[in-house]
Amino acid sequence: MTSLTLIARRTVLCALIGLVLPPRAGIADGPDPLPSWREGASKASIVRFVETVTRESSPEFVPVPERIAVFDNDGTLWCEQPAYVQEVFLIDRVKALAPKHPEWKETEPFASALSGARKRLTAAGSKGAATLLAATHAGMTVEEFTLTVSAWLETARHPTTGRPYAAMVYQPMLELLAYLRSHGFKTFIVSGGGIDFMRPWAEKVYGIPPEQVIGSYGKLKYELVDGKPDLLKLPEIGLIDDHAGKPVGIQTFIGRRPIAAFGNSDGDREMLEWTTAGPGARFGLLVHHDDAEREWAYDRQSAIGRLDRALDQAKTAGWTVVSMKNDWGVIFPPSK
Amino acid sequence: MTSLTLIARRTVLCALIGLVLPPRAGIADGPDPLPSWREGASKASIVRFVETVTRESSPEFVPVPERIAVFDNDGTLWCEQPAYVQEVFLIDRVKALAPKHPEWKETEPFASALSGARKRLTAAGSKGAATLLAATHAGMTVEEFTLTVSAWLETARHPTTGRPYAAMVYQPMLELLAYLRSHGFKTFIVSGGGIDFMRPWAEKVYGIPPEQVIGSYGKLKYELVDGKPDLLKLPEIGLIDDHAGKPVGIQTFIGRRPIAAFGNSDGDREMLEWTTAGPGARFGLLVHHDDAEREWAYDRQSAIGRLDRALDQAKTAGWTVVSMKNDWGVIFPPSK
């Protein structure tokens, strides 16, 4: 018997066995694509959904171009405690630019940013934040800003773990991104964070190219400087991609409704609502930060990543709520 | 000698021949991927560019994720004469909605739109256009608008050829889109036309999914109507994706500079300028409408698709100017 005949016989045999034995929760033979997810209801709900929309014989089969999955970033893909990473960047930028602006020492909200008076800074509210954003995130070209972000991310370290921020991403979510992509999904980030802050590193860290990164953005101005075309970042806001701004960002950038949405806070509520209200099989998931030992524990009362109304809605809407403590065997990728 | 050995010998032989003989302008053996393009400088410049950025040994090799190509729509991918298709749609919508608005018969710019007084309509300018757009392109959900566009495109016919508008696309450009995609390019539309007007059919007609269609867009509002989430189209403008708005749209949506840009009018000048000013191999192309017999002939003086300043800049910037008359063997796809 030639080896080709042997392979053919084995294939037929496997196909026959497949008809008799129940499938292993939709995961094909081979290594578990979600090894950092502990077995349980959360992991099973993910695998069941992917199986439902990708098995060709499924009544809820979804063609590849419509397999759109959207992910919040802060608190969903990477750590947002003890402060949003972009907020740390912003304050570092104020400090870096301060020598050129001696008046900032006497002017709010710059003075609070420079002295680390976080409470006073928070009290300055969205108007204070807008002033700081205008001073640090506008007035330069997009390319200059990209270089600044990349350089900062190389050297900045998380205050409690000492790791680079790019290493403070959630290993189970990296596996989930890869698992969905291997099943024909196109993965997008839909974040309240700045689009120009995420795009420089999202491809390297998450495998998500810039054109699949949606975030809050400012207006841009095209201009020629000494005959060289540039795109200047203006201080005017284009979109705040948070809460009800998320479905708006999704429609504007993607132009079709996702079939799966992943978040962790009330800022993601409308995104999950919009996604899961569509026809056919839909999937909504909330990461619940309940692991004070390995990460942080926070939800209804938290100033950062508050999860309150969305947690209630998860019950009625059928969204999967992931317990970081129970569902994740590992939180962060191993140190290199 | 087994057939496997034969194949191996043939492969080695072909590789050796490849080292000796000059490549056929970069097109691999097999059928010509651009059969509707006549041999000549324009076709050669396209093939040479694709070869330059995709051959791994090339000093100007571009990795797949950075192979971004942007295409204008009106006049570049489909016919824009004797009127922009979206303008025809707009006037048809005014007529369809008029019975519910008896006052329109006496009110400008609606009266001119209803009576077909095109000159008076043009005289109403951008303020008149904004009024008509607000009445026909806003005040409904995105899903409702999508259905309206799709239904209209099914029945509307081009006034001089009697063909559906989706058949008034340029066969050579369809081949070019497919040729670029087969070489790892991601193709985007970047049009002054409405994003919500193009997305319903761009995937079927051009193979370009909604998330790769960039156009002018209005603001959206997320709202719950009887507990059902909807995205309402508002009359406020988000971006006019034309002239200097094109590089802005490209940066906002794609987040990196394309390496190839295709247009046909002064509205595309900044897009080509921004694209070809980047480092490494770059490609800019203008479709010149000079074929009065098979299509239309217009450029510097045309009210629609004026090509004046961009035509001059093509010379200094090294953009390819395609003569529809001489470079294209076929204009439209064969009738089905």
C-alpha cells in the first residue's frame, strides 16, 4: 500500500469518526488556541459562538467579510490601573514641554499636572483635560506625534510592576484576538483613547493594523510647509469615541455592525448593545476586574473603568461576564 | 524518471532561464492581468511600480501591510457624466419625497430640483446643496438610507446609455483593482461622494468592503427608539472628503500614508501629492477623459471633474496620466 493510499484511508476513517463522536466544543484537534483561559462557562461561550458563526452547515453561519469583532482597549486589552496609560503619557508630555513654558508653573491645570496634584487635576474636569490635550496632543504633525508616542512607550514603565506598558496586556485577550483572526474575523480596536496614541504600537502589540484602530480623534489640517505636505494635529475634537460615541465611531469607520464586541466598563455599554441587538448570532463580553491579587479589583464605584450599568445589562442582554480571577489562568504574558 | 523528479528538474530549469532572460515587465507567466490596458507607457508604469514594491529582492520592497492604494470614485472608477450619480440620486429623492412636502413646489432650491432647472440649482451653490442634502440624506437611520440607495441603484439607469450605473464602471480600473489586490495591496476608495451612498454597493461592484470606503460623511446620533438601538443620520457635516479633505480622510481612517493613489480631477490633487511625497517608491495616476467617442472628453474647463492644476502638477511630480482614448482598449465591462 503506498503512503498516499494510507493517508486517504486515514482521512476517510477520521471523517467517519467525526460523524459518530460529538465535536470537542468546536475546537478542532490540535493545541488549545486559548490556553490561558480556564475551562468553564466563559471560555465555552466564546468557542460556542465562534463555532456557530463559522461552521458552514450552521443555520447562523456568517460569511467572512461580515465577521467583524470590536475590542475596547483600556481595561479590556491592557491594564488601565492605577491610571490610564494615555494620562500618564500626557502628564509626562507636560513635564517634558514645561521648560519651554515657564508660565505653566503658575497656571492651572498645568501647575497641578507638574506637581502631581492628581485630585486637583481631576477637579479641573473635561475643560482642564481639553487644555492639557491641546497643549500636548495638538500643534504638531501626525508623524511627529507618532515618533513621540513610540519613543515614550519604549522607555516608560508601569508604576507598580516596572514592566513596559506593552507588556501589561492581557495574555488571554491576545489569544482571543488570534483565535478570532484564525477563524476569519477582522479585529478592530474601538477605544475612548486617542486614535493617534494607539496606532503607533497596536500592530506590533496586538497584530491590529492602524486602519483597524478606531479611537477619539481631533481634526487635522493638510498644509504645505516649504513645499512639503504635512498633516497638522488641531486642538478641535472630531469624535469622543466613548459611550454612545462608540457605535458612531463603528458606523463611521467600519460601516457595518460588528457581530462580536468586547469591553470592560460602562463606556462600552452602547457598543455591546449596538452589536448584540443585530440579527443572527451575536456575542457580547465584559471583562470583570475582580482579581486584586494578580491585577486590580474594581467595578461599580471605580473612577477608572467604572462597570455598573453595563454589569446589570449583561444579565438581561446575555453578555458573557469574564471573571479575571476565575476564568483566566494567566493575566500577563511571561516576561521576556 | 518519476513525475516528481521531472517537475523538480523543470523548476530548476525555469529558475536558471529566469536568471538569464530579462523579466517580461514584471508580469509573471500566465494570462495578462490587465487585458483592457493597451501596451504603452501607462500600463508599463503600473506594472513597473508593482514589481518594484513587491519583488522581495527589490531595494524598494514594501511589506504587505504597508501596500495601501487609494482610489477616487467619480470619474476614476465609474462614469461621472453627464452628472455625478449621487446628484441624480439626490434629485430623484427630492421627487420621491415631494408629495409629503407640497411647500417644496414654491421653495428653493426644491422647486428647481423638481422642475429640472439645473442652472438655477447650480446657482444655489453649496448652501442650496446643503439644504437638499439635509432633506434627502439625513433624518433617517443609516440602515434605512442603505436600503433606499440599494433600491434606487437597482432601477436607475444612465441617461445616455440606458445601463445600470453599476455597469458604468471602467473595466480597466476593475482589472487594476484586482491586479493590485493579487499583489498584496489593500484597496480603498477615497471619494468626495457620500460614504453612506457608496458603501451599500462598493463591495459587490469593486470588491471593496465598507470599512475600506472613505467619503464625505455627516454626523451620527446613537439613540434607542422603543428599546431598539439606531444610528440616526444628522444634517451636520463631519468631513468633506475632497481636495485637502482627502489626505485628512486618509489619515483619520487609514492612519498611514498610501503608496499609490489614483484620481482624475483637481479634487484628487492633494491626495496624489500626499501619497507621492512619502519616502520610497510611490505611484500617482490621473485618468484623463479624452475619449469623446467612447465616453466623454473634458478637463480644464469642465464643471464636473475639472482637471487643470493637477494636470500641470502631474508633469513635475511624475504622475502617470492615462489617456482613456489611447491607453484603454475597452472602457466599460461587456453587457450581461
